Amino acid sequence: MMNSKNTTYQSISCSYYDQLEAYATQKTRCSIVWKVNGIEQSVDGVIVDLFAHNGAEFLKLDSGTVIRLDHIVSVNGIVLNYAC
């Protein structure tokens, strides 16, 4: 299920996206923290896909969990930034 509540998507920084792609390519196990409706959640997994849907970008983990990229707080302790 995609946590894409009807809010405007805010693009993440290009370098952060590149880091997510590198984790996916290298099959790196990631510790991801994100917020949904103001509630912080966390999960560990391998990023198997990065994709766009309805004007927003998402990642999919090997567990099937799908996270909207602008909901991410941090991945492997690296805090999300939005400047490109």
C-alpha cells in the first residue's frame, strides 16, 4: 500500500536519491525511518525498486513495504534533505 495521502509531493535532493539508488544497486540492508500522518515509523529492509506514481516518487522494500520518498526522515542514519 502506498502512503501517498493527497498532499503535494516535495522532491528530495538529487544526491539523496542517488544514495538510495546506490543502496538498491548494492542490495544494502537499510534502516529507514519515515512519518505517516505525523507518526514516525521504522523498518529494516533492502530497497528493490524506486519508482514514480501519480506525481510522487516511492521506494519499495523486499518486504513489499512502499514508502513515499518525501515522507522519509532518514535512511541508515542519513537525514533526508530536499535541496537539489
